[in-house]
Amino acid sequence: MQLPAAPPPGVSITLQPAAQQQPVPTNVQQDVQLLDLKPYQIVLASVVRGGMDKAELELGRQRFTAVTRVPLTTGQRIQAEVVRTSPFIELRLVDQTALKNLFQALHHLQSKFDLSGFLGLDKLSSLLQGHSRGAEMESTLQQAGTLLGLGGSPDANVLSSLLRLLGLDTEHRLAQGQADRAMATLKATLHTLAQAGQGQEAGDRAEKLVDQLELFQLCRVRLAQLGKEWLPLPLPFLDQGYLVAERGADQSGQEQQGQEDDIEPWTVGLFLQLQELGALNIHVVSQGGGINVRVLCETREAAHQFETARQELVDTVQALPVKKLQIGIGAEDPSQHLLRLIVPEGERSFEAWV
């Protein structure tokens, strides 16, 4: 799985001419030289005068008037990365702590959540036996293995069980004084094993899995800010997978029809990378007591396989009747789609006129 070499899309600032819709004056390049701006450089700017739609910024000792869609506060400090310096100056904001931490953790998207490989380590048993919580941690690892399909029969309510057992709310439970419940999670168990097994393969592998779980947490926090529910699907038959749910909007980009009985619609998107079939996007939209399903595959061969099993797919869905099933090609790589979800194009952008 490959990620783009360039930083993910982010919050942007465009510095342009002083008068709107006029050619870029030569002093823009003079400002670039004066400020010694270079691509990927991190710079600091101050909001001299804040406002809901206009603000005055100071970068270095130069001031710019900004027309903005983001409310800015007088005295606010903005940290930004230089994206380009010609034909205009474009900056990307990186001063949001959670978002910056998320960007720094995105490289973990290239790694599969390999719990099965960790459970198969020879030294894991001795590490568990030598710990005071060994029996409890072994039970948690067994539950996780069963839930992720690594042996045994998973719980019927797999999604809620997955969210609870992975420990994506571990810090929240600790803050609420629920230490026992927080410790009985996969994240807490792996964190403990990472500390106990420092310098050993089991400890290193546990630490890597913790890093991936923390990436999952950051994704959930970020997308919750955007009104979306996000759940990772670290299943053994997937190279990558996650679910995104929200009220109203159709993630496939199609227009929704009117809803019956004024019931608010909901959408669910599954974005998967399978070892044999490649990328697979499944969009489910509720409509009038039923659902519309759209399956997008990466290749025509994969689409043909789904088309052949069309009726079987319809019969598999039992919760609500399938009103429409569309199968086609054009699936987006899950990692690329996640980057677009994290910071939608144009979000929190503003233009500054020099």
C-alpha cells in the first residue's frame, strides 16, 4: 500500500495581490525573498486583528489582509507549512495539535494490523507468564483473536464488541475512573506487554500495534469533529479496512431521493483493500424502510465476480430490504479516501491579499 510522498491535504492560506482579481505584482516575489520562504518550511504568523470574515496577519515583519471563512482571533498564533511560493504564496496550517499528531501517525497506514503474527510469537507465552496480570492479558488476547476471526466464533454484535475490545476509548475510561474496564482492552494489554518486553521481539511488535491503535483513535476523533462515525476493521483477510457512517449525506456522491415519513437518512461506507480483489468501496444508503447499495471495485474482473453473485449478495442482507444494488468499477484506495476525509478539500481555508 503506497501513500503519496507529499504531505496530506490540509488547512491552507493563499497570499495573493493586494487588490482582488489583479495580476500578481512583482513585490510578492520580493516578499518571498525577504521572508526567505521555501517549500515545506514551517513558519509562524500572528493575527494582528481578528474577525469572522476578514483579518490582518503578520508574517515575519510583513502584514497581510486576509479574507477568511474561518473566524480568527486577535493575538492568535498560526503555525503553517509553506506549500508553494510562486506564482503566489500558499501555506498549510498545522497548528491543530490533534490534526498534526494524526498527520505524523499516518505512515502507519502502510502497515497491516497483524495481530495474528503477534499471537504466534514463541516468546509471547513466557512474557505473559512472567507478568502479574498475565492470565488477564492472555484472556484479552484470546478474545481479540476470536473477534477478529483468528480462531473460534466471533460475537454476533461484532462491531460494538470490536470497538469496546480494541480499547479505542481507553483514555476516556481511565478519566472516568473505570480502570478495570480500561485495562481489559487490547490497547492496554499491548501497551503493558510493550513495556514489559522492551528490547525483545514481542515487546517491539506490541509497541507497533499500539501505535496503529493510536492512529485509529486519532482518526475517530478527527472524523467525529466532522460529524462522521469511523471504525477500523483490522481483520486478517484485509490489508486495510474501515467503516464510515453519518446521517444524511451519501458518501458515494450520488443524490439521495426524498425520504418517506420524514425519517432522517443515514449512510454507511465500507472502504476495503483485499488481498485478492484489490480496493473495494461499498456504499449503503437508507431510503424509505430499505437500503440502496452501491459496490465499486478496482478491476473489471472483481466487478464481474460480484455481478455473478448479485442475488446472493441481496439475500445476505437481512436487516432491511435491498431496493437497489449497483455494481461497477472506480473504487478508491482506502488510504487515499481516508486522507480526503480527514481534511476535506478547501476546508478551513482563507485567502490573504497582500
